[in-house]
Amino acid sequence: MKNSMSSIIVVLAILAGPVGTAAAQTWGKCPKDTRDLVDRADRIMFAKTTAGKMTMTVKKPDQTQTMSMTFWSSGRENMLVRLTEPSRLKGMSTLKVSDNVWYYMPRTDRIVKVGSSMMGDSWMGSHFTNDDLVKETQLYLHYECQARADGKDSVTVTLTPKPSAPVVWGKIVMKIRRADSVPESAQYFSDKGVLKRTMTFDRVQVMDGRTIPTRMTLTVAGKNESTEVVYDKVRFDVVIPARLFTLSGLKM
């Protein structure tokens, strides 16, 4: 996914301008509280550190593949994902540190750095790409609100990128639960306004004291294909040794 919700710690920025000015009361064409709502939804799965287990199912017309993984993250900069199932892929790992991504192939005991020409390639055979791991967009920093529609239980927000923002999508339409800022869906459009993919969030429950969506499903527009990620266990603000986010940790 070329920018997924994803998925992945944002410190709230203070809008420029003195308190009480019109600029301080709006975010693009919407009230300032829209920015806070989107930011909370954007950070729903993030903490200072996060660790857990998840199951990813990739559905394509010719096959369906399911993989189990353990993962660790520290902020938006560091992430390690290690496959545990199926057995033929056990131990295969991905490490992200800032803008760098490496794979570890246990069968050959090789570490491969992902070059620029490989950033658009599929990650683990899914509809996410290597580039998605690197480009963790902070929505409230890189986008502005163009429209807001308030429903009874949810708010739908249309976002467009700020000038020269380092993003791929020309428009994102998010639906967010009003009560707890849990995202319900996000639609991603090209700069020409063409819908490219949709992420849905459901199975909302409490894990480690947080109310989160435990299933995210990415569907590709115009294709009968999807990638589903289910969080089986998540812990927030846990102690994670820094050595885990190193090339040595990649092989542990």
C-alpha cells in the first residue's frame, strides 16, 4: 500500500499563529478539532513502543496465503517483523530503521538490503509494498482538511496534501467513530481523483487497555484481491531492547 493507514507515534503539533486567531481555529477548511480527531485515529495503533502477534492473509484470484508474525516497533522509525508460520517461511524477517529496509532469508542465512528499485515491490507477497514501510505519513502534518461531514456516530473527513508534501495520494477520505476516534475506513485516491484502494477497520476491542480495531482489510480497486491483517495480541509501551533493531537483531 503506498501509504497505508496505517498503519504506525506522533507528537501533536501546535498550529502557527497566536491563540484566538482564525488560523488557530481551523485546519484547512474544517474546524481545528477535525485535525485532532484525524490525528488520534492516525495514531490509534501507536505508542512509544509496540509489540505483538498478527496474522496476515493475502487473497488473490489464484491463491490464498496466510502467515503468522511477531512484531516490535519503536516510534515510527524502527520496526522488526518476523514470520512464525508457515514453517517454510519461519524466521524470515524484515527490519526497518528510518528509511532503510532489510530482509533476512534464514534458508540461505542472507541479509538483503532493499534498494530503491525494489521499494515498489510487494512486501511478503501482500498488497503492501516495501515503500509503505518507509513512508509513514503523519496525516495532520502532510494533509489539510477540505471537507467534513458529521453523522450520528461518525465523522467523514476529506483530506488533500499540502503543497510539496512527500506523499503519494491525491486525496484520502476517512470515516472515524466520533466516540473514541477509532477509524472505520480510509479510501485512497490518485492525484487524478481515481480510487486506488480502500482500508477498512473492524473487530474493535480492548487490548492492553486500549480500544483498537483488531482487523484491517486492504482491498484493491477494480480487483478481487485483498490483504487482511488481524492483530492477535498487542502490547503498548513495553521494554524493547535497542539491539533488536539492528542487523544482528534481524537474525535473532
